[in-house]
Amino acid sequence: MDLGIRGKRALVCASSKGLGYGCAEALAEAGVDLVINARGSEALEAAAERLRGHGVNVTAIAADVTSEEGRAKVLAEGPFDILVTNAGGPPPGIWSDWTREDFLKALDANMLTPIALMTAIVPGMVDRGWGRVVNITSQSVKAPIAQLGLSNAARTGLTGYVAGTSRQVAAQGVNINNLLPGSHDTDRIAALNKAASEKQGVSLDDARRAHQAGIPAGRYGTAAEFGAMCAFLCSQHAGFIVGQNVLLDGGATVATI
Ligand code: NAP
């Protein structure tokens, strides 16, 4: 399927690895020029080189997108037709441990950073009459993950913001949606499995196997599968999809609709 976005320009945040990279690669395959971002420059430059193999222009900006200075660096590369927001997720823990500071950090990274990026980029999309925004959130907005309370809280706040804002810009050709990952095979899941294996006193392999067995699909998702859905939401075909929360979780969230 031709996604109809060849020659568009996208900012894909937090994209040297994992789900962000999956999104960047699927957009590159669709002919989209990219600005990619991560804090560490080594993996970022390597990712940029791989993405250039798809014949698109790629600019790599090493910066912490959750800081104001970092955002200024990526925003200076605009204008953008497509925005994919992403950043690392908050650490796991227990409700009684989390302080106000922990919450502010999580809100900053996983709610206020995507909102700041949309606030900066969406007006240009509205002026040009076309834009696509995909926010990478989490399955935890549909069904909470107890040990990820900081993530549950921050991402649900972003989801509420998108629900209203997406409906205010849809008539101007700007579509904002959220993509909700369940468990995907990335460094993030490896870190969560490590924490689980230590807590439960089991091997890393056993923790991983037990986790995958609990997913109806019987496995983790891949960054490529995730990226393909992201690219579709950024495509010409997605113009009637507004303010939706698309769950990619192998069936893990048990709900009828
Ligand atoms: P990942 O494999 O750990 O990759 C994270 C990427 O983001 C790396 O490129 C990392 O590079 C970059 N990054 C992290 N913090 C950043 C920051 N502050 N500024 C700029 N770049 C940053 O993570 P992932 O699994 O792809 O997860 C992506 C998001 O989806 C996270 O918020 C995660 O919590 C959420 N999620 C993931 C899963 C899953 O199963 N994987 C499930 C639900 C939700 P640097 O470290 O060099 O900055």
C-alpha cells in the first residue's frame, strides 16, 4: 500500500532504538525525511546511517527531549508534517514510595513534553492544512499496570489532553492519535524483566518466558510491527481517524471493546 506521504518531513522523538526507531524506519520506508533524536549520540548516529539506507534525508539531534533546551534543539529543525512523540518511561515501583518529585518527573517526560511539542508544531500543521501526530503512550491507559503507577498517571493525563485537542484541529487536516504499546521486545522490556527476576528470585529467562506466556499472542510484539501501525496513522489513509487510542498488545488487555 502506498501511504501517500513520500517527501513529507517527520520529527520522531526518542528514536535511536526500540519503538521510536521502529516508527522512524517505517516512515523512512514510506519515503518520509526524518529528524530523529535520542540523548546518546553513538546509537543515534548508527540509527541515522541505517535509516539513510532507505534513501531519505535523516538529521540526528542528540538531546534530552524532556528538557526545554533539548526540545528547542529538535524544534529548530522544523517545520514538520509529522510528529511522533516518545521518551523513556518512568521506573517501576510501589505506590507508597513515590514522592511529589517522582510524579513531577514522570509528568514532565510523559505528559508535558508531548504537549509542549504539539503546542509548538501543530499550529504550523494547521496553517498548512495537513499534519499527523502519533503519541507513543502505553497499554496502561486502558488497564493500569500496578507497578507502573507513575506511567499510568502521566500517560492518562496526556490521553485526556489528546481526546479534546484532536477534535479541535481535525477540521484543519491535522490528525492526532495515540499508539498504545503492550509488551514489545525492546531494552525497556528487558529492564522491566530484570526488575521482575530480581524481585521474584527467578532467572531472567524464566521471567521473560512467564511474561510472554501471559500474552494471548504468546510472544512480545516487534518494533517493526509497531512502526507499521505508526506509519499508517501518519498516512493519507488515516485522515478520518481522530483522537483514537490504538492498542498493540497481542491481546493482553482483556476487554470486549
Ligand atoms: P527503549 O527501547 O528503552 O528505547 C528508548 C529510546 O528512547 C532510545 O532511543 C533512547 O535513547 C531514547 N530516549 C529515552 N529517553 C529519552 C529522552 N529523555 N530524550 C530523548 N531520547 C530518549 O524504549 P521502548 O521500549 O522503545 O519504549 C518507548 C516508550 O514506550 C517508553 O516510554 C516506554 O515506557 C513505552 N512503552 C514500552 C513498552 C514496551 O514493551 N517496550 C510497553 C509500554 C510502553 P537514549 O537512551 O540514548 O536517550
